[in-house]
Amino acid sequence: MNKKQIFLQLGLVILLGALCVFFLARNVSLEAAIEGVRQAHLTWLALAAVMLLLSWLLEAAVLKVMVGKRAKLGLFDSFYSTMVGQMFNQITPMAAGGQPAQLYVLVKKGVPGGSATSILLMKFLVFQVVLVLSFSGILIVGYGALAQAMPQLKLLMLIGYGVHVVVIVAMLLVVFYRKLAEKLAYGILYPVRFISKRKAVEWKIKLGGALVDFHEKSRQLVRSKRALLVTSLLTTAQLLLFFSVPYFIFQALGAPNITLLIGTVFHAFVVMFATVVPTPGGSGAAEMTFSGLFQSFVSPATLLIALLFWRILTSYSTILVGFFLILGESRKKIRRVKEKAVEGVSIRRRQRS
């Protein structure tokens, strides 16, 4: 994605969010909203932010464990890659941009392309499996509250489960069935033959080599039982912390009837459903699902404020952190280039003298 596309997608995220907020604000007076924000308990909001930060750090730890000894990747580089991926997840439909963005960062940080691809695919596979299993476990406990708040629950659950299961099956096929992966990849390349047969042959050879490397690295990861167990546990903790964020927000706004169980169950459902909606970061669907679930528990003013805090924390702050990390990395590169240029000039001057 170029800069223009990034800002276009970001604008769409903000626009969809603003439309949802405007829709919910119809029956809320400005005075009530301002008073609600003033009375919010900062300690609870800080705890919500801490839960989110811990979930980011745990995701970075998952990446660090996955990379292991295959490449030298520091803790900050793991966090940097994670937040860049999170940022692109928030501004691309169905979070499709996060994986390519992370792949680019990992390769730039010195991780071989084949290893980076297999690591990210396995990390995403673990995330999807843990997401479905954790939501299923949460659903067993909180189905009653969820069904009461969302009458059309079965249809939405079917859509969410269906898409996630299809993604998991597709990734398993790619990892374990090399010939199928080759057929799919070569099928995508087939139209190139009509443009240039030579290019098609060259690309097929390169792709074949990349697929062999990818499958070798993927098999190595699958055989690392300890790493898979550790990353599964870390991902479970990451998701549970992330799912708990709305609970702390509602406590900040004085809504004791939103228990930790209800907040976690409802947020898990929002994540399961919103991530399959083809809008940037699930924008629009996330806000409407969130408001639809919690509206029967709190007043319209409290719901509106909670929605704003929730999106600021879980979406907009992610984009800002990712953006500033990228900006900081770019400035480091520019500084290094200038230092090398100055060093080169100094060397040439010494050689002349």
C-alpha cells in the first residue's frame, strides 16, 4: 500500500466510526455526554489501557518465541513488527494487510523470507485456532446473556464461525499439502502465460523454490511442540486480556451490572463477527455490534461514551502507536544514511590529504 491508499483507508475507518457515533448520539444530549466523560474514573480507564498494552506485549512475545533461533530478532523488533501488523489490520478489510506488513518488517530485520512467511502463517493459524476455541469456551459459560442481548445470535455466530473455520482449514491445507499449495500458486500464475511465457516460466521456478523453502520451515515449526504449546498459552492470555477491555471501560463509567463475564463474552463475540466484515478493521460492524450487545445494560449516554473510549483504545491508539513507530524507524534510517554520507566524506578527505 502506498501513502495515498493508507490515508484513504484510514479516512474510511474514521468516517464509518463517526457515522456510527452520530447515529448513537441522536438521543443523547451534549451536556450528558460531557458530564459522563468528566465523571469517568481514570483508574479504571488506566487498567483498560494496561490490559490492552499487555495484550500487545504478549503478541510480540508470541512472535519472538516463533522466530526462536531461526533469526536474530530483538524484543523491540518483535514489538515493532507486531504494532505495524496491528496498524495495518485496523485499516484494511478483514485485517488482510497485517500479515504482509509484518512480513516486510521481518525481512527488513534480517529474517529469511521463507522463514518469515512460515512463521507468520503458523502464528496466524495458532491465533485463529485459539480464537475459535477460546470463544467456544466463553460461549458455554455466557451463552444465556449473549442470546438475550442479541436475538439474531445464531445467524451471526454461524457467519463468524464459518469464516474462521474456512480460514483455518485453508491454512492447514497450505501447510500440510504441498502439491495442493503448488497447484493453487501455479494456477494464480497461469494468466501470466498470456503476457509472457518466459516470465511465467521464470516466476514458476522462483515460486517453486520459495514453496519448497516455505514447507520445510513450516514443518520445522510444526515439529516444535514446545514452541506451539507456549505460543498457544500466550495467545490465550493475549485474547483474554483483550476481551476484558470493555469491562474496565464500563466500570470507569459506573456500570456495575456489566460484569467481567458479560464484558468478556460480548467483546469476544464482537471480535469473532467484526473481523469477517469486509470493511477496514471491521469499522461500522464493530461499533454497531458493540452497541447492540451492551445497549440493554446501560443508558444511551453511557453506551456512547463507552463506545468512544473502546474505539480510541482498541483501534485508534493502535493506529497511532504503529504510525509513530514507523515514523521513528524512518527517522533512524535517514540519520544512519546521513552519518554514512558524512563518514564517507571524511574518509575521502583523509585519503586526499
